[in-house]
Amino acid sequence: MNYLESLRNRYSVKKFDKDKTVSSDLIANILEAAKLSASSLGLQPYEIIIVQSAEMKEKLVPAFYNPSQISTCSHLIVLVSKNTIGEEYIGKYFSHISQTREIPLESLNPFKQSISSHIEKLSPEEVMAWADKQCYIVLGNLMFAAALENVDTCPMEGFSPEKISQVLEIDASTEKVAVTLALGYRSEEDQFQKLKKVRKPNDKLFKFI
Amino acid sequence: MNYLESLRNRYSVKKFDKDKTVSSDLIANILEAAKLSASSLGLQPYEIIIVQSAEMKEKLVPAFYNPSQISTCSHLIVLVSKNTIGEEYIGKYFSHISQTREIPLESLNPFKQSISSHIEKLSPEEVMAWADKQCYIVLGNLMFAAALENVDTCPMEGFSPEKISQVLEIDASTEKVAVTLALGYRSEEDQFQKLKKVRKPNDKLFKFI
């Protein structure tokens, strides 16, 4: 099956098969795709929480407006964006570049300064919006990789960030729940899999110039 | 090459080979992946502009802080998000669902009402932030599909939305440039392709619960 077939086969699952678990090998591949996501300036302003414990998933059900996916999924991925990007975070990033690429930290100073001055110019709200958007690239990669692995997903924005933060002990002063993705295998009972995919026709979606 | 190898091979190209054009077949496949992107409530609150004209690309160069990619890429994709989602837009969406799935429009009323009341509750700023984020899922799919097709890319946020809007005649009262992606083939002269990819180590990026 080629990748477009995999994407055509993907839909936002409403009910997963509770008895099927995604293997740790497939989860590792899908997370590797998340890790390889592009991010603005390479800063990866996020953390990726993978909830696999049945007990924790149960605790998270009330945080979602549609509980069906959470109560039936194999894994729930919570993408958590950074609220702030400070000098310390940028400093660690550049130490890491220096180590990985085996180049002196000093040689990176011009790039570091341009990033710092760019980030400093942003308001706290702009930093949060920017970090959130980077999470959505990760979300895209997760769904795409899962589709290639024949793993079903449902992206979910309908939740109480406060409730998720409380259950997962996310420090709201530094991090924020950006978006979530349930993974598993579609239930045969989920009627939505039989519906035709609805997309804007090409002439409404694309404009060639 | 498996998909993780393709993603490892992807990097944000700084300079493309000016003499190489991405074939229209590959562009069509990559755009199909964009079209198949998930979007919140299925609303696809965006338009996708594909700039292939050399003259138009040239006109867009001054709109970008890093001109190198624009002046050397084969195609430039501009993701344009909707500023507002009104009753008319939602109405058209539901007519389209009704036609595609061959079901009476009336049967969709409960879903339609829930979407309308959800969107109505959002402030104009929230609608814009929400629409922008949906564009980033498309961005993720575009980069992923391009990587699978051995087409190189560079996502770019560093631009003047006003200048792009002016050149591409985007009506700023209804639409906004969210993010852009240059496509082409990496130039042999681009030294960045030789650098090791820098990603947070797994224990800093992932948390298993």
C-alpha cells in the first residue's frame, strides 16, 4: 500500500477496539517520526507524553468532551508545549548542537544571538502560539506515521487542559497541553469508518500561480 | 528506503539546485497528502497556494528574511488560513458532506448546530489561532510526503505576511498567510545537508506514563 492509500485509509476514529494494543515496536517507530519533525529554529518547544497505563487513561476520561476515544484507545499521546523559551533553554539547545556536531560552542554564537533576539521580541502570548503550532507539525507526523503503520488515530482538541495538567502533573507555569492524539485500532462497531471522506474539491483548495 | 529513513534524510534546505524542477506528478502526490490532512471538525479552514511561476517567485523574494530558498526553489507553497468561519462557510461544508455521502442535509443538523455553536463561542483571535494550527498539520503532511518522494523542502515562518498578501492578492480581511514551504532539490553547495541532525534525546523529549 503506498502512502496516499494509507492516508486515504486514515480517519478520525470515534471508537477503538479495546482488546487491541499497539505494539511497543510500532509505538517506537511512530514516536521516532515525531522526534524527526521539523520545528521552528530547531527548538522543539515541547514534550511528548505517552499515556499507556490503563489507570491513567481512566483518570483522563473526564477531561475530554468525547470520552469514547480515551476509554477505548491503546495509547494516548499528549503534546505539551513550552510556555516560555528562556536563555537557559536556548543555552542547553546550543550546548547540544555543539556536542552533536562536534563544533566549538563559540562558533555558534552568531546563530545563538539571532535566535535569542528573535525570541525576546515575542510577547508571552506569541511564544505560546508559536510553540503550539510546532506541536501541530508533530501531530501531523504522528498521524502520518501511524497511518503508514496501519495504526489508527484520533486527534483531539476538545479537552480541559486544566484537568489533563492536574492528572499528568504538568506545571502550568511552564508548560501547556497543546493537543492530544489517541492511538489504537478501529472498532468494527465504529460506523464512521464506512463514511466517504469529505474534502474540498481541488479547485476550492488549491490555487496555482 | 523506509519512512523513518526518509524523515532522517529530510532537513531544512538552505539552498536548492536552481536547475532542478519537481515534476508535476510528484507535486500532485504531495498536494494529495496535504488534501488528506486531518483538520479540526473537518473544516479545512485554509487555502493552499502553489507558486510555480518564476516571475512570481522572484516577486516574493523580498518578502522573506532568508531569500536564498525562494530564489532557488522549484515551487513555493503558501498556506493561507481563514480569518473567520461564518455561517455561509459552515453551510457550504455541510452541503458538501450531504452530497459526498449522499445523505439528507437535515440529518446533519445536530452536527452542524454543534459546530456552529462551538465556532461562535470563539473570539476572532481564537479562530485565527485555531485555523493557523490546522495549517501546521498540512505543513507536516507536505514535508512528510515530500520526504517520501525524495523531494526536499524548507518550511519558512520568517516573512512579511503583508508583502506576500500583496503579491499574491490575498484579501487580508478574510485570509492570512499562516506559513510557507519551499520545495525543490537540495543544492550540492548547501553545506547544511552534511550536518548531523540535532534532536533532544529521548529521555528529554518523551515521558511514558
